[in-house]
Amino acid sequence: MEDWLMIIIVVLLFLYILLIVLKSFNKRKKYLQMQSQVKIGEQVLFSNGLVGQIKNLNKEKATIECGNADLEVDRASIQMILKRR
């Protein structure tokens, strides 16, 4: 009887951990998809709190207009799109 209880506990623990990992994987997938869909002219928020409008994009870098300055930042630091074009 104790063996069955132990097996049930292990299976439930495994399922719980699997659900946590899948949720994290899906969240990461949506985040990467958002970063790949950024377009010129959109207003974005960066990981350091900087907000700016995208002026130029390439594979690794983004040039943004922030106030009177143009800044070049890593594209991977985009956290969210604030205003779509």
C-alpha cells in the first residue's frame, strides 16, 4: 500500500514540475515572437526603462529616437511594445 502512495506522489510531483516548465517555455516563446515582430515607427520599452521610437532595425541592434538623441541599443533588450504603428 505504501508503494502505491509513493508512486502517486512522485507522478504528481513530476506533472507539477512539467507544467511549470511548459508555462515558462510558452512565456519565453511569446516574448521572442514579440521581439521579432517589432517594426520601425513603434514605441518600445527597453529593459533599462528607456522608452523610444524605433528608427532603424537590424538583426542585433535597434536605433531609437529618445528625446533629441538617437541611440543604438541591443534588440534583445526590448521588453514590450507600447504603441503599435
